[in-house]
Amino acid sequence: MTTGPLYIEPPPALVHPRPQYLFSFLGPGLIIASVTIGSGELVFASRSGAIFGYNLLWCFLYAGVFKAIQVYSAARYITLTGEHPMTAWTRLPGPPLWFPLLIAVPAVLVMPIAFSALPEMLAGFIRRLVDSPEHGPEIWAWQFIEFWENFGATVVLVVCLVLAVCSSYQLLERLSALVLGAIVVCVGISIVVLHPNLFDLVRGMIWPTNPEYPDWILNDPPHKSEFSERSPWLEVSLYLSAVGGGTYDYIGYVGMIRQKKWGLAGRACVGRAELEKAVGSGDSTADETVRRARTWTRAPLVDTSLSFLFVILVTLMFGILGALVLHPEKAVPTGSDLLTEQEGFLTVLNPHLRWLYLVGVLLAFIGTIYGAFAVYRYTLVESVKAVAPRLLERLPGLGDWLVAYFFVGGLIMVWLPERISGDIVPRVTVATIISGATSSGLWCFAMLWVDRVCLPRQLRMSLTGSLLVFVAGTGMTILGIQTILAYFELV
């Protein structure tokens, strides 16, 4: 029986928060930010600006805010109970395990796409950087360029695997901070110098508009073949996932909070009955327990808020630069050449800054793939723990097998001939449709149920918090369904 407060005393930085202490609570969220900067911000935010100008900046802003709310709702729960929401979802009404399986299985299936698309993007970029030959004889089942880009992608994947296996969580945090800081500073300088139209920028960021391709996209031969049969809503599906990743990232993020030992996360796992005993008596001990519990929830709030603020900021910056630099030149990142056009973001200032951009791309993509090994390992472990807990007991080395799954699955996708696996953008589009905005929206509704059923009244979200989660869930579900409909109309 509990004889004192259930939670340990929070650190003074949480009890009396000060701006100078906020960054001490950055951790898992910063890793999520680093993992998503790469394919998301560098590629698809830039692509949005190149195609639509400022008109779809709202997509990045609202998606970022909605996902921050989504992630915090789950991070708050594990902090208060020590239980991952995936486990709590096993108690949802209906067939056994239906919702955790609905969230986890698609996430597991699309992971090899991430571990193939990102190395291929970087390998294609490096090939153009060194100006390797574009024509040559076929090599077995692959075209000449395809073979050598696949070889380069394999090298990238091996390097990132070695880094992930040989490094620690603390090193991952530091590398993530370095990548984020370098990108934000460099891109921010470019925007200031290029003087964007603030009225058009703010309008595009605040006012949602129906996505429509400009005439030149559908008429110019270089772009017509890719976009004439592609719904603009499929572009939106990419942009929705560009901000902060998808549900497969967030399952892992919430699991990583155990490393921080905020509240009960990583310390204990308690159910509603025990929580009711700890906070429901109305005496001084219960009041102290509630105070400590609510104080601990500030830690994931700070981590989530600051991390997604960085993500939204960087995403908008690349979208703005796409509108300023690429849109007037009708230069759209397409096919396997998804990173070259963005050189202009810095070379408009000085041609020598091209090398700064090259280093930034290498750091961002290596950091993304490197961090994904750690985050997705948590994703799969937490998923297995929820739906098949005995499997973890029987296979204590399951985490290592999961890393092998990422690596081998990525290699298989890399080496599948392009006529089978498809180009990078269609492949990533499938992943965003499967585990994108719709699953994020359903996550929010599931967290509203968990908050109401699994927590005592004293520890539930406020009315404002619940309303924000509801709005986020509704917005992402509607946008996700729209993109799904667009996808199936296309095929």
C-alpha cells in the first residue's frame, strides 16, 4: 500500500520553470526532430514551395501543431502512469488488440521504405555531386545509374548502421542538436537576405486553400509526365508527413521517454485503481501526489513543444525558400534528384556556400537514418510489448533482430529493380498514405478515450487540453481521408 506520494519530487527546474532551464528537458523530442529533418524539410517542404509557392504553407503549420498535440497527449500519459499508450489501447472496446494492431502493423510494414528511400536520396545526391557518368551498360537487372546509386545507398545504410550500433543515446542527442542548429542558422540567414513578401507568406501560412497545380506544371514537358496523373492531394499527403514524421516515429518517441525517467516513465507502471488510491483520498498526501504528477507533465510538454517548434520553423523555412528560389525558376525536386535544386538556397548569397549546403545535407541525412535505427527500435519493441508481451520474455535479444529487420528490409527495397519498387516519391507516398495523417488523427481520439478511462479525474487533461486533442484528431483525420481518396482515385 502506498504510504507517501506516488511520484518522486520533480527537479527545481520543473517546479519553478525558467527559460534558461528549458533546454535541459530536451531529449527524445529532439531526436524525433532530427530524424524527420531530411526527407521532410529538405526535400518535401522545398518541393511544396517550388510547386505551390506560399499557398500550402498552412499544411506545414497546422500539421506541425496538430502533431505536437498528438505526441504530447501520449507522452503525458506515459509520464503519469509508466504505461505506453500502445498497451493502454489493448483495452479499447471491440475485438482484442484491434487498435494497437491497426497502428503498429502498417508502421512496421512501411519501415523498410524509409530505410531505402532516404539512402537512395543521399546516394543520388552524392552521385551528382561527384559528376559520375550517367550512361553505361546494364549491370544484371539494373540500369547503369540505378546500379551505382543502389551501391551508394548500400554504403550509406551500412555506415549509419555502424554508427547506430556503436554509439550511445547521449551521443545521439548531441548529434541531433548539432544538425538542427546548423540547418536553422544557415537557412534563416538566406530568408532574411532574400526578403520574402510577408503578406503573402502569412496568408499562405494561416489560410487553408485547395491545392491546385500551376499551369506550367501540367504543360511543361519536364514536369507534365510526373504531375499530370498525380492528384495535388497526394502532394499534400507528403507534406503532412514531412512535418515531424508519422505514427511510427511517435510510438518510438513515447517509448524513449522511459530513458528520461520523467514521472513514472521507466520507474513503475500503475493502473487506475492504484492512481485512484494515491490521489483520491483528499488528504495532504493525495494533494502532494497530484501536485508532483502535474509538475512532471511539464517535462514532456517542454520537450514536445520546443522540438516541434524547431521542426515547424525549419519546415516553413524550406517551404519559403522553395517559393522564393525554386518557384520562379520552375525548378522542382523530382524523380531521384530531390536535393540538387536546393543548392540555390545558399548559393544566391555566395557561390562558395554550396559547400556549406553539401555538408548540411550529409549531416541531416546521416543523422536522420542514424537516429531512425534508435527510434524505430523503440517503436517495434513497444508494439511487441503491447500485442505479444511474452515474446519479449522468450526473445531477450529481440531489439537486435529488429535492427536487422530495418537494415535487411531497407537493402531489399534498395536493390529491388526500379520497375518493381517504383521511384522514390511514389514509394514514400504509399508510406504516408498507410501511416500518415489518418492514423495520427485516430491516435488522438484513442488518447481521449485513454485519458477518460485510464486516469482518475484529478490527473486528466483539462477541458482545453481535451478540446485541442479533439481538434487535432479531427483535422488530421479529415486531411488523411482526403488524401486516401485521392490515392485510390489515381490508381
